[in-house]
Amino acid sequence: MISILLSPHILLAGKSPTVSTAMREEEILILQGKVSIYWLGVEPFLYIADPEFLRKMSSGVLDKSWGKPAVFREDRLPMFGIGLVMVEGEHWIHNRHVITPAFSPANLKAMTSQMVECTTKMLDRWDAFCTSHKPEIDVEHDIIRTAGEIIAKVSFGMKHGTSYENGQIVFEKLRAMQMTLFKSNRNVGVPFSEFFSPKKSLEARRIGKEIDQLLLSMINLQKESRTKSPEEDLLGVLLAGNDEDSHPGGKKLTSRELVDECKTFFFGGHETTALSLAWTLQLLVVHPEWQTQLRKEIKQVIGDGEIDSTKLAALKKMGWVWNEVLRLYSPAPNRQAREDIQVDDMVIPKGINMWIDVVGMNHDKELWGDDVFEFKPERFKDDLYGGCKHKMGFLPFGFGGRMCVGRNLSAMDYKVVLTLILSRFSLSLSKLPSFPCYYALS
Ligand code: HEM
């Protein structure tokens, strides 16, 4: 087995907005309590870090009655458009019904080989690094890129020599747009903030249009040629469902919606999965006993055989580790009330934005006990909620009918990448100065 030294900049992986937001959230929590108001620019937000309040609030609201803060819809328009993350009401119900089956176990099963292929390519590069006596690798950078490649492949395909060969260009442009947007736009909620950096805003819009055109041409080509087996990627599955011959009168998505769903899968699934992997590697370096335990499990369950979805599901300890990483470093859902919501004697008026502080709840001693900040995957051994005292205290994928649609895909992706890394490499911390970290979405 080859040893890889892990650069300490991995420590900074979440020092993108996740941690800076979390630090602001901690201040709110200490100064104002678990349910309070804060402002994002000129936008008021109801801050919620109390699972019991969340339970009462959500029990009276239909899934279709949840909205999304307009301030985020506008800020992230080039990324998500009218994709599932942003739509509301009847539009959301329709699209969720059409999209959910695309993430069925049978469809996901067919995507395992693409995950293995992308990860193996990355590990071969690591191998070459090691044999060329340069054992220190910017692992975070590589993981983020590979997770991006995987999510692009399984979302809209990136094969050469097919109608999908534009997929590679779309992938590069999506990454460029992400970087452009997050270098320019850090003033969410501040009126006219797009004019603070007009060049970057125009640049993001230009790249956005190019991406839309490329995706649209891929969709049209695929509709005409039908050369690809549909289950290869999510777009293929959705297009097959749109096909009037095989699904007469079935529920459909327009070409505009298909384009926006491709972007939504990419932006919703890329960094979330990549950061959970980067944090996992960091934690496994600090807790090498868990590297050993996971390697043992991989040997028992997968051995020298091929990775498939049944074996991945049997990697129980890896599942605990994933949960523990998501508990410690969570993304957070946000919502908007589309009607008045009654919670005890309080009314949350229609139009109010909400920030559900999952990070605050996951780090709350009252819910988890004194070891709340420790990395202890075994807390998930016999308990889906990791011993949390409230069932709504652990919500890595959100809650209710708007819960993350990609969670099973992400679990597979995480397990494939981690299995392959741990089967070929052992990890330790580099003593080199840190590399720059990347500002991004989650
Ligand atoms: C570690 C990985 C991931 C985490 C932690 C995560 C987390 C979340 C969270 C917190 C929400 C908001 C749920 C709510 O409002 O209650 C969400 C929604 C969503 N996620 Fe994920 N996600 C992950 C991976 C993915 C992947 C791989 C995809 C797609 C390929 C995806 C697609 C979506 C979509 C489309 C929604 C919107 C669902 C709706 O509003 O109906 N996510 N995710």
C-alpha cells in the first residue's frame, strides 16, 4: 500500500462560506437564542436552531406550501434557474414527481461503473505522483475535481464520440461559472450588489448562456438520435420519460426545465459530496484507527471483487463515518413561508425567510451530550439519529417532502470514492504550508 501525505489545507476545506456562515450563526445563537431574527443585507431571516420549534412549525405545513427565499433564487439564478431546488407550489409537485424516479436504485446501480472509472483515473494520477517521488498531493483539489466529473457524468453524460461529447465542455464551463460567481458575489441581500463587480456578473451571465445552449443542443441531439441507453445518466432517464412513444400522456419536463435540472444536479450534488469526502479524509488522518477499521470492512465486504450497489450498502461502518462527517460539517436548508404558519402562540407571517441552522443543532450539547465536538462514528451504530435527543436534531438532507432527492446517489458516490482510496492508499498529514482554499457554494 502507498502512503499519501495529506496537505493541512484540507483543514480549510470548510472555511469556505460553510464555516464563516457557521461562525456568524454561532454568534446569533449565543447572543439571541435558538429562535430569533437576523438580517442578510436588507432581508430579514428567521433563524431556527431548536428542533422542537422546527417540528411544530413543519407539522402544519404541506410540502408544496414551502417556498424558497427570493433573495437566494435571484442570487443563484444562473446556477439553478427553475430547477427543483428553487421551484415552488404545484410546479414543485409536478417536477418532483417526474424527477424522483430517475434516482431509483435500479437507475443508480447502472452509474456505479462511471464512479469507479473517474475515481480510478484520479488514483492512477496519485500513483504516478508517488512513484515520481512527489508524495505530497493537494488532495482536496483532486477530490473536488473528481467529484465534479462524477456528478457531471451521472447528470448529463460526458462520453466522447456520442451526441454527448459536449458534456466535457459543459463541465468545464459549469466550474468556471461557479468560480466567477463566488469570486464576485459575496453580498447576498445587499441591493444592487451585482453592480459592485459588473464585469464578473456579466461574465457569469455570458457563461450561463453558453452552458444553456450547449445543454440544449445535447438534449435536441439526443431526442433526435436516441443513440444512448437511457439509464447511463439522469438526463437520459428524464428524456426517456419524456418520450411520447414509450410514455404516452406521461408527465413531462420542458427543454428549459431539463437544462435547469442538469445544472441543479451538478451544483446541488457537486460540492456537497466533495466536501463530505474532503472532511472525511481529514478526519481519517486525525483518527487513523478509523482508516484501519474501514479498510478491514472493505476487505471483508468487497475483497478483490467488483464494487456493486449491494456491496456498497453492506459497508455499515462507512455509513456511520459518513453520518458523523455530515453531523460535524453540514450544509443547511433554507425555506420561505408561503402562508402564515402558527407555532404555539406565535404566527410566522407569509413571506418570512428561514435559515434552519443544522450546524448549530448538530453542535448543541443539550442534544448530543458533552462529546458533541468529537469524531465518534460509533454513535450511529445502533441509532439512525446518532443518539441525538430529538429526531429533528439531525437533518443532513433536510426534512419533509423537500428532503434531498440525491441522497442515495451521493451515498453511493461517497462509498465508491472512499473504498477505492482506502484500498490503494494510506493517508497522513503533510507538513507543507497550506494551499489556498476555494470559495464556493455549500
Ligand atoms: C453530501 C451530499 C448532499 C447533501 C448533504 C445534500 C443536502 C441537501 C439539503 C440540506 C437539501 C435541502 C432540503 C430541504 O430543504 O429540506 C437538499 C436538496 C436537494 N438536493 Fe441535495 N445534498 C447532497 C447531495 C445531492 C446530490 C448528489 C444531488 C443530485 C444529484 C442533490 C440534489 C438536490 C436537489 C435537487 C434538492 C432539492 C429537492 C427539493 O427541493 O425537492 N443533492 N440537499
